[in-house]
Amino acid sequence: MGRYVIRRLLQMVPVFIGTTLLIFVMVYALGDPVAAMFGDRAPDPATAAQLRHQLYLDHPLWQQYLHYMGHIFTGDFGKSADQQPVTHLMGTAFPVTLRLTVVAFAIEAIVGVALGLLAGLRRGRFADTGVLAFTLLVVSIPTFVTGYLLQFFLGVKWHVTEPAVGEGAPFKDLILPGVVLAAVSLAYVARLTRTSVAENSRADYLRTAVAKGLPKRRVITVHLLRNSLIPVVTFLGTDIGGLMAGAVVTERIFNIHGVGYQLYQGILRNNPPTVVGFVTILVLIFLAANLLVDLLYAVLDPRIRYA
């Protein structure tokens, strides 16, 4: 196991370098950070040259990337358009989005697996048809439509919850945004679980467990569900980074000042340090989640061993 983890960590290095290089080139090659600082006004040539020198923009792009990567390991991600350190923005944005992601992930995993298990155990019946129809409806509706509809009816018209997230984004105010963020992923989890459960319910090992006289609850939870969760865990692990990156729309709807909000502001103001810095952290989170998923395979299926 230890050698496998080390090997995977080494494999993550070129993936991290390649991903951050691609993002860096796309952001810095397509915009002019100095011009963005002045908005519609044309900067003085001498002032612009001085700023370019301070920001290391007067060097070739590959040298800018090496300079940026060198500063990352010291905790310096540069400054935003309003001259705030990007690390300060990260310190305020990531905890908010992390709480939103935890809420959305819990809803997605618990409700999605429960619906998929129900549909898989009753495939071809009314419950199965209802779950498939519900998930198809959820997938068909764009996130921003779901968000605005739930915000209007539950928050504005019926006063079931707050229409906007309060200061500090407490967990109780993140339930509705979490539902909106998790909706599409929940549908995929339910369908994936349903397919896996329906397939494994015909396996020989399950018939053997039933023939031994094991309780139905134990057969379903220990044998059927545990083996059926392997493809689901794969999706859930890769979806962690997707939830954090995909919170742009949800955070805009509910006025949440998290990672999505800061990325939107960085793109809107043509502020490369903010965009590249936040995406770099998201890449690290995505890589860590994939490693965790691979390690969870051995927990779900004892037959899986890592050398």
C-alpha cells in the first residue's frame, strides 16, 4: 500500500504541472493584467512598463510560469485587482465553498444512493419508473433554472427558507443552495447506483448469501450495496472538485461569496493571479480526491490489493 501511494503521488506531479501550465498559458496569454487595472483608461506607458516589471510580465511566458510556480511553494499567489493578496481571498472564500460542498456532497451521496438502491431493488416496478423519471427531469433542467425557481418559491413566496445566504454562510442557510448544487449529480448517482444494484442482484455470490439464510438487511447492506458502490464512489470522488468548481452559478444565485464568486470576479476583471491561484488549489483538491477514491476501493472490495 505504501509503495502504491508513493507511486501515485509521483504520477500526480506531471499531471499537476501540465494542468497548471495549461491554465497559466490560457489566462495570461489571452489577457493583459496591467490594462485591466486601469479599466477603460489607457495607462501611461512608463507606469505600464513599471507595473509589468513588478509583476514579472516583461519576461517570456515560460519564465513567468516558472516564477509563478516558485512563489506558490512559498505561499505567494500574487495579488488581486484591488491589491489584496490572493491568499487572503482564498482564506475567506474556500471555507464558505467547502461548507457548501459538504452539504451538497451529503445530499448527493445519501439521497442519490438511497433512490438508486430503491430503484435497483424494485426494477421494472412503479418505484423504479418514478426514480428514473425524477432523475431524467432533474438532469433536463439547467442549474440556474432550478436555483431561481427554488429560491422564488421556497425563499420569497412560501418563506420556508432564506432567499439569500446570510453573513458567514452558516450550514443552516446552505441547505437550499446545497440542494441546487447537488441536484444534477444526485440524479447521476441515483442512476449509477440503480444500474449497479440491478446488475449485482443477479450475481452468484448474492444467491449464495441468500441460500445460507443470512438476514435480508445484511445481504443488501453488506453484500449487495457494498459491491455496488464501487462505480458510485468513483463518481463521487471525482465530483468533489466538480462541486467546488461548479459552484459559480449557485453562489451567484444565492449571493454566496465563495470560490465561485471570486473566480467570477477574477474573470470579469481580467485578474489572472486570482483565477490561476484558485484553479491551482482546485486542481490539488481534485488530485487528492482521486487518490482517496483509489484507496477506498480496497475498503469496499477486500479482493482489491495494491502492490
